[in-house]
Amino acid sequence: MQLQELLFSQGFGTRRVCAGLIQHGHVTVDGQAVTDAGCDIEAQEGLRYTVQGKNWEFHAKAYVLLNKPAGTECSQKPSTWPSVYTLLPDPLRQRPVKGGVDGVQAVGRLDQDTTGLLLLSDDGKFLHRMASPRHHVPKVYEAEVKHPLDEAQLGRLREGVVLDDDPRPVRALAADRLDERRLQLTLDEGKYHQVKRMVAAAGNRVEALCRTRIGDLQLPVGLAPGQWRWLTAAEVESLFLVKKVAPKSSSAGG
Ligand code: URA
């Protein structure tokens, strides 16, 4: 692939802008300065290059995770709070996508006050798969709740509560007490405000909420709120392979 084309595919602007960046000496590949925009590059996954002194990796498709801070909206056009997209560098937001909206898109949405694991990608199949209710990708949340948790509340969450927009009860795959006011909930659906509404229906109230896991992917410990990183190939593969898990019938933990 021509270097100019490679940069274009990664969101660095029009082909002309990318050629300019290269010709003006702003690009290195594998540690070597390259000033020929037509230079043929083997575009391997993870190829390291720099643009204007910043480190980048080549990825044919972008799969990233963001530790969403509180006070951010998962919308491209936020109404009140800054968009999570402003936490990502411009190239990730500008990658050209054939037949779609350019740039990475969030997999579902978290409320403005919810923190934690948010996936974003420009791979339409991945976005569809992760969002589709048919695939039942389990998601784990940790909630701080207002009132002490008791067995009756945990039982209601496991057995199913009725929310106001659907007569069918929704139940947690698992509901575990982490301590007196901390609950871990595993869900395989993504209804609007689902955790908050389920906890309210069970007789308590969510005061803070963090998503800590999607499928096998855990929120990385060292990733501060507002920071992002690429997913590894193994992480992407494991998310594509997620299967429905059977509801847990265990008693409360902690
Ligand atoms: N459930 C909620 O109530 N809010 C979120 O942000 C995610 C799940």
C-alpha cells in the first residue's frame, strides 16, 4: 500500500493532506523518516509509524476501548455534556468508512454519569454483532446503591423485575453483593437505563455506576478515566466469539 494511502485509511485527512505530511518530513515508519508519498509499505496489523511526532499503529479496522469518565455523553451531538468522542484523537474520529459514517462509533451507550468500559469501532459487522440482542454479550456493572443490599433485592434482580416499557420481566444473569452498598450485576440486554431501573424496581437506588466487563474483556486497571487503547487481536477475537451464558442461580456473594 502506498504510504499516502495508508495514512488516508487511518484518518489523517485527504490523500493530498497525507501526501503533504509525508513530503514535509512529518512521517516515520518503523523509526525511519519517509518523504516519498508513493513509497510502498507492507501494511501489517500493528505496524508502527509516527505522524508529527505522535506514535501510531496501523489497524485495517479500529477496535478501541475507552474508560468513560462521568460527565460525558456517548453521542456525536451531545445535548448537555461533552461527547466521549472528544476524548479520542482526530484520526480515530475521521477514519474513512465505506458506505458508513466516518470514524469509530460507540457500541451502545452509557448514561452521562456512568463510567467505565466503552468499546468503539469502525467495523460495521462488529458494531452490529455487539449491539444485537440476539448475541447476548454479557456486560458486568458495579453499582453503588443508596440503601443496604439485602437478599430479597438480590433475589428480585435474579428472578426478574418488570420495567415500565415491557410486561416481560427482565432478569440479571448474576446479581452479587460486593459489600453493604455495592452490587455487581451481569446483564445480557441493553435496555434504556436498565441497571438503574432494575435496581429501582428491586427496591433500591443506584448512586454511581461503572461498567467493568464486556464478554471476557475487563476494564484495564491501569487505564485512567478518559484514556483509551487499542484492543489486541485476541481481545477482538474473543468478543466476536462470545456466546450466550446461562443465568447463574447462585446465592449472594461477598
Ligand atoms: N444501565 C444504566 O442504567 N445505565 C447505563 O449507563 C448502563 C446500563
